[in-house]
Amino acid sequence: MSGSVPGPSVLPERFRAVMGRWATGVSVVTARDAAGDAGLTVNALLSVSLEPPSLLVSLQREADTLPVLRRSRAFGVSFLSAEQRAWSQRFALRVSSEEKFRGVPVHRGVTGAPLLDGALAAVECRVVSETPVFDHVLVVGEVLRIEEGADSTPLLFYRGRYGEREADDSLHLPRRSP
């Protein structure tokens, strides 16, 4: 039996609960093509390389933003502040792009992707690779442009809930899942 690895025995619900113990920042990934704007809330994002600057986002295969990103070959990422929780919730919904962007102030980057005003920071990337993995697609982008935004408290997600901003600008993370 040497070299043998046991098959998966982890239930998805249990895995989700364990991963919920990993606090993450919250961002909105956006793209634009001839049909218009698209965007979704993402917390599966990581820096890949400093030379060249690049990052990876993990998107569900069914995400409505993925086809737009593929056609445009570019995307933007806005890192959300604690004050932008409502936008995180809206961009996580399965509603039309028009509904997601309604009333949300944005500006255009060099790729044409909408970047959310008031974000902590934003990056724009050109797609350099896509790797399908199970029910997601890992998209690596080379960073073309960065902008530093508001100097504010980040929006964090932990145990299935958002961190709460305190009066002294500190964050309180939830102790238990709802």
C-alpha cells in the first residue's frame, strides 16, 4: 500500500465550516466587454508574484462575470472597506449586472473595468492564464495598474459573517457562525 492516498471523506459542509475559520478580506472583481459591466464578490484572491506583479482570483464556473472576463481578457479588483459591506452583499447576489451596479459609484480604469469608488485599493489586470479546478476557474492576472484608495478599516469575513467595525476603528470578529 505504499504510495496510496485515501479517497476524500470530507463533507462539503464540514469543509466550509473549517474554511470559515480563515479570516479573509473582501473584494469585488469586475470586468467590461461590449455587452456591459459585470462583477461579483470574491474573497478567494491571492498575490502570486512580485515580478511581474500578479494575482489569482478563484471564480465559480457558473459566475456571470466569468464570460465577460474571458471576452475582455482583463479585470479589476476593488478591495472593500468596512463601510462598503452593502456592496459586498449586493455583488454576491445572483441578480442582473444592472441591479448590482445601480447606484454604486465607479470609475473606469485603463482596461475599462469599473472600479468601485471609495475602495481601500484597486488593481487592474490582464488575464494571463485560466485553470479549471473542480467547480471553479483559477484566473491569474498580470497587474497593469494599481491605485491606493481610502485609508480606512478593511471589510473582513470570518465564520460566515462580516467583522464589525468598532468606534475606535478596530474590528470585532464573530465568535460563532449564525
